[in-house]
Amino acid sequence: NAGVTQTPKFQVLKTGQSMTLQCAQDMNHEYMSWYRQDPGMGLRLIHYSVGAGITDQGEVPNGYNVSRSTTEDFPLRLLSAAPSQTSVYFCASSYGSQFVSTDTQYFGPGTRLTVL
Amino acid sequence: DAKTTQPNSMESNEEEPVHLPCNHSTISGTDYIHWYRQLPSQGPEYVIHGLTSNVNNRMASLAIAEDRKSSTLILHRATLRDAAVYYCILRRWDMRFGAGTRLTVKP
């Protein structure tokens, strides 16, 4: 049971480039989400998904796209990278459904992204 | 959205108890109080959660005020490994993190 995995661990992009951050979980969780964490700050929610085929926006969705074609995977796409997107990105998952208020979220190790 | 207020930082000595406060005066009746912590260079990890009653688990205790407008995370014997940023979160559908409290544990 690997939990929540993220790839890559580190990435450097140039302004305007696009890329996809990968996130996978093997716990059969319905709920998955993406956060970004800027230096010295707490995590901010980018997008989340309550199940395959269903996604919604969080606090800071601009510049990011997501899709959820399977229960296991929830990739985050940067359409045209900007220096303001330099951050650490965390993926998380939980059982979700009607017990979401008491859910435990499991976080991945993070992807450190630098946009030059 | 209901917000939480935590001190920016706290210090503790190793093997002493630590009380981490959190104010959430606008909490609604359906909000659960969750605590997570983030060790250096890692993703957050779950610590404990509760609704109205005090809660205990192997990691910590959670004391919730009778009016639910504040709560306190209690680490009974702090270790060096407990040095982390601790987040108090009111959970409905999603989770919104504040800046948290950075706990320093001195040997």
C-alpha cells in the first residue's frame, strides 16, 4: 500500500511551458485534491474531485486544469507556467462521500516546482 | 467560511506538555475541528479531530470549549520529532488551511 504518490519530486520550468503533475492513490479513495504551499504559508486548495468524472474549483484555480478519469489518478495541469506558480504542490486523498467532515486526508510528499 | 486563529509560533521543552490554542468564534454546528501537522519538507499528516467532546488518541488530546469557539491541542510529552507546523482546521466539504503554529521543541 503506497498511499498517495506524486511525480515528479522536483521540476524546473520556463515561463510559458506546460506540464502535468501526477498524483495517484491506491486506497480506493473517492475524494482527491490539490494544494499549493508558498514559502511560510499554509496550504491553499486549487481543485478537488469527489469521484471519477467530477471536479470542482478551490480557492486558487486560475492557471490550472484537472480531470479525473479514474478513481486512482488525479493529474494537475499547468497550462502556461508563470513565476507566480513557483510553489510546492501537494496532492491529498480521503474516503469522501457522506462522511467527508470526519474524513482523514492523506497527503503525498509534494512536488517542488520552480518557474523561471 | 469559518476561520481559525492560531499563534504564529510556540516553544516547548522536550518531555513537557504542550498546549496549542485555536480560536474559531464563527464555527457552525456542523463544523468538525481537525488538527494536522506538517513536519519539515513533508506533506501534512492527520493528528486528531472532534465535534463537541474532548478526544484522545495515541498522538494527542483535543480539548473543545463548551461553546465550541475555541479548542486546544495537547501533546502530553513533547519530543524533538514533534517540532512542526500545527494547523487547526474547520472541516465541512473541503479543508482550508491557515498559517498554523510553528512549534519548536528544545532539548
